[in-house]
Amino acid sequence: MKVIADTCVWSLALRKADYNKNNPYVRELRELILEGRIQMIGPIRQELLSGIKYKEQFKKLKRTLSFFPDYMIQSPDFEKAAEFFNHCRKNGIQGSNIDFLICAIAINNDMAILTLDEDFSHFKSLISSISLIDPRF
């Protein structure tokens, strides 16, 4: 099964701090990459590249991320994301458009989500078909 790693997991893994190397989410991301199971999407790529101050750092990260082709997001993914947004909002749970898009892509394409973001646990309370995975390590 393919896995979408949320921006927060990628960010943790891409930081230079040595202590992150032993973080269970970073280790899981590394293992999923080695297994060929990571699925990148354009909105996560954009979030990762946004806010980088230095052009050389931007180029380096862009080059690193280029090893992960984007899943081609389709209209049903956007429609499902809007449906999730509306359903959750109606029930008092807020989330970002990108988070709901991640959920929709994962559900529509039989993928799981690796995230540190607790919002996804709240989404799962209303969208039971979301598959969240925990680190194996």
C-alpha cells in the first residue's frame, strides 16, 4: 500500500538536526522510501518548498524532492476533499483544505497517511475510512 507522508513528517526528516534521525516518524519515512511506498502530491511539495529564504537551499530541496513523482490529483479527489471539509465543519471539526485533500486522495486511491498532526485523528472520528499508520519502529 502506498503512503502519503504529511508535510510535518517530511519537515522533521529534512531538518539538519541529528536528533531527528532516531525519531520514529523519520525512521518510518526512510523505510517507506526504501520500500518504494511513498507517494508525493503537489500540495505537500509546495508546502515543503514554501518559505525557504535562500535560493541555493530551495534548489537543493527541489532537487531532493524531484526523486518523488507527484500523484496526479483528479477531480474526484477535490470533490471528495470538499465533501470531507463540509462534513467535518458541520460537525465542529476544522481543518485545512490540503489536509482534507490528503484524506480524499488516500481514500480514493487506497493509500494510508503518515502524520504527526493530531487533526487527522479528529477527521478519522467522522471519516472512518481514513487509514492512518503509526511508525513501526
